[in-house]
Amino acid sequence: MDRRSTTGGFRKLIAWQEAKTLALSIYKLTEKFPTKEQFHLVSQLRRAASSVMANLAEGSAMPTKAHRLSYYARARGSAVEVDNHLELSLGLHYITQEEFDQAEGQLAKVTFLITRLLQS
């Protein structure tokens, strides 16, 4: 039996699927950052992006609505952290305006979906 069929209902969440796409994009985007940023901005951006996914996954497994909403709110907070770090990356010229715009578009979609989860 496939492990995914018995666990991970979070994979069905469109918000989680989009957060995964965002996280993978962030990992790829940060590959070209200067080596001096490896343990600073790269680490923070990657951690924040993967935290969006993790909080959505954890929240989906919580037994009460209040617990789920708490995790979804943390996911939204992590999304804001990604937004902040992307802005800094643009200001430091580590990413182009086009890369920034693309990442921001993905982030806007994720944030919208998380907001909808919080409202449901």
C-alpha cells in the first residue's frame, strides 16, 4: 500500500500544492545567490518558504478548527516573511525584477489561498 494513501491529506490542499511550487521556486532562485549569503538570506528564504508548506500540512491534521486556523495563520506569517526576504533580495540585486515579479505572483496566489482557508 502506498504510504501517501494513508497519510498526508494535506497533499489535497490546493494551498499546500501551490506552497510547494513556491518553495521549489525559492530553492531554485536562491541557488545563484552569493556564497556569503548561504547561511543568512538563502537560509532564511528557504526556511520561510518551506515553513509555509509545513504549517499548512500540520494545520490540516489538527483535530479542531481553532488549532487548524492557528497553523494556517502561521503559514500566512511565513508567507509574509518570504515576501520581505524577496524584497531584500531585489534591493541587494541578487534577483532581477522579472524574478521578483514571478515569485511575488506565486506568493500572492499562496497568500490568497491561505486567506481563504482562514475564512472557511
